Amino acid sequence: MHFDTFTPAQRILRDAADARQTLAEQWLTAAQVSQGLGSHAPNGGRLVSQLRRAGKLLGVYVTNPSPSYRYPTWQFLPSGQPVDHLAEILAVLREFGPFEQEGRQGFVRKTAESSLTP
């Protein structure tokens, strides 16, 4: 579809998709989070997945750049450890925000980039 033929709604959707992809590219992979947590396990992603399912990390399922959970950087200290009280913060967000349970037992905020990023 040529740019000039986009409706205002289509432009908004396209811009939102572009913003999501840009954010996802900046967020950490499970392997990067595992390394930041100090894990030396060959499958460190498993630890990160367990923490996400337990509500101790926020993972956002994205399809680009590849289908996977990505982890917004704001939830980590420079040391790679989660910020203080992150699990409590996420519990409040789950209680009051539009989170949904995915089949993979993780939770994803439908519009994570709108309010959970700096």
C-alpha cells in the first residue's frame, strides 16, 4: 500500500508497530538477562523464564525481531539485577493494569510501550 493511501487509522497502527519494534530491539533477550543475573548455566534462558512466570520479571512477547520474550531494560540495575521491589511493582500492575496471561504462563501488557518505558 502506498503511503499516500493510508487512512489516519492505518498510519497510527503502522507508527505503533514501528515503535513496538524499535523498543523490542532495545530490550534484552533472555540470554542477556541471564548473563546479567550472573548465571553461567548453558540454558540460562530457563532461569529467566522461571522468574518471568513467577512474576519477578516483566517479559513482553514480541514477534520482531524474532518471536521471543524481551525484557525492558528499566527493570534492571546497572549490575544486571532487578530493581528493588520489582516483584511487588509487577504484582500491582497485574492487579490494576490490562495484563493478560499467555499460554506460556507469562504476562504481557497489551501496550507495554505506552506506560512501562521511560
